[in-house]
Amino acid sequence: MRRGIQIGFFGLAFLFFLLAWQGRKALEDNERLVSVQLAGQFPDAVQAQQVMEKEKTLENPENCLFWGSLGWQQLTSPSLGRTVRTFCVGVYGDGNLYDSRIHTLSVEDTFGCVLDEQTARELFGTTQAVGLKVQLGEKEYTIRQVLRTRGREALFSAGKEMQMNWVNLKKADFADARKAAEEFLIRYGYQGEIVSGDFLIGFDKGILLAAGCLYWFWMIWAGSSWLEKRGWPVKKGWKKGIFAAVCLAGAGVLLWSLKPGTSWIPSSWSDFSYWGDLIREQKENFYWFLQTEKPFWEMERLWKFAQNTLFVLLSLLCAGAGRWTWRHLR
């Protein structure tokens, strides 16, 4: 009975950790993508086009997408006469920079749109709505793609009269996206707040690395105890060296798998205040990120980070319950 309960707890611990491990990939969907909420000056489609054309002439151009909220709008299906209220967004540029799953919207596509599944289902009775028409105001659009999202959101090609208060930037290489966004603002005289949840990726990897190392060292310790009971002590001679090598190898595999960033490594190991300053900076970033207005994919990223953190905590709780069960239940 005791053994079965313990195995059940350890199985749940492994399952929750596996869910958190798999969930980390969702945080990296829009890695190196930075959103800037513009202030004071809001470009229209003509100005956005001029910026994009100028970027193409630069040595290190920015991939950019301008967009703005249209608020909650009534969408109509001309063929069925159904209407539904949906939060609408006007975009000018490559739709892939708004959501990495979008592969249809482009600057040239002035009559295309992307719907969420719930809106498509209420308008047409199905999510298989690609190629059908939807009406926003006096203009008809053709549905290019249907996406699964947590909330209602429809994307439309921005008209010439629309002013856009957001710009998304993404570097083609692995340059510092935040620094590139600051240079972009200076280059065109824009003002705005940079919104990016990329730091959540580092937090998530750190949590997984700490939990993974804890589990690995615990398994090695449990294995060594099992061997000692059978006359194979690992604390003597060459066996102690093998034990240490296995521990280091496991930690190395975790590091290689997670590929954590280098921002947590100081340039000088004698700089003991580095981590304290970095932690304070990250706490401020996290607090500000929670308070500021965010695009929907950053909300998705924040939700996924919270979900992964919960999975890790549940995994540790289950592992602790398994240990307690073995020690106290008879």
C-alpha cells in the first residue's frame, strides 16, 4: 500500500515536471519580438510604408509591423446575415510579426483578415472559414486564416486613414532586440514604451534548471543509498569520483537542453553585487510588465509562465509527499 502511494506521488511529480518542460517552448514562440507602444506621434499606413522602405536600405534593417486597436466592432457574415462583436486590430506589415502562427497577411494584402476560432464558429457555424467573406463597416474582407486564441481577436489590413499606436520589431539575428528597438525609436524620432516579456523565458529556464538539478541529485543520492545497502559504497575510492562525474554530467545535460542565456553570468566573478542588482532589475521589469498594457501574445506568454511555474510547484509538492509517505506511512 505504502509503495503504491509513493509511486503514485512520484509519477505525478514526473508528469507535472514534464508538462512544465514541454510548456517552455510556448514561451519562445515570439522570442526576439519587441512591441513598442508609441506616444505622441501615431503613424498612418503611408508613414509606416515610408519607414519600411527606409529600413530596407539599411545595413541591419528591422523587420517591423505597425498596428493599432480598432476596439470592439460588429462583424457581419454577408452570406448568412449573422453578426458578432469581436475585438479588432488593424495591421500594416507582415502578419507573422503579430503572431508567429500567421503566414498569410502581408503589406500587399489589403482585403485579407484573420479570425479567431470562436468568432468564425459564431459567424459561419464552423472554423473552416478560410476564403469566406466578412464585413467590417462598409468594407468586405476575405478570411485568410483562422487561429485558436484564448480571447476574441480579429486582424484586418489597416486602411490608409487609420493611425497606429503600436509597432512590433524583430531582429533577423540574435542581436539585443530591446536595444535595437531603442535605436529604431531614435532613428525615426518616435517616443514610446518598449514592452517585451522575453525576460520570462530566462525566469522559466532558471526554475526548470533548479528543479531539474534538485531531482537529478536526489535520484543519484537515492541510487547511491540503494547501492550501499547492497555492499557497493560510493563514498570510497574511485566510486566517489564516478558519483561526482555522474552528478556533473547530469547537470551539464540540463544546461545544454535548456540553453539558458548569459545575462546571469557576470563578466568578473569577483563582482558579488552583480546578481543582487540583476535580481532587483528583473523584479522591476516584472512589476512594470504586469502593470503595463500588453499585446495578446504577451498576455499568452505571461499566462504560460504562470502555468509552468504552477506545474513545477505541484511537481515539487508531489515529490515531497512521496518522500513523506515513505518515511511515515506504515
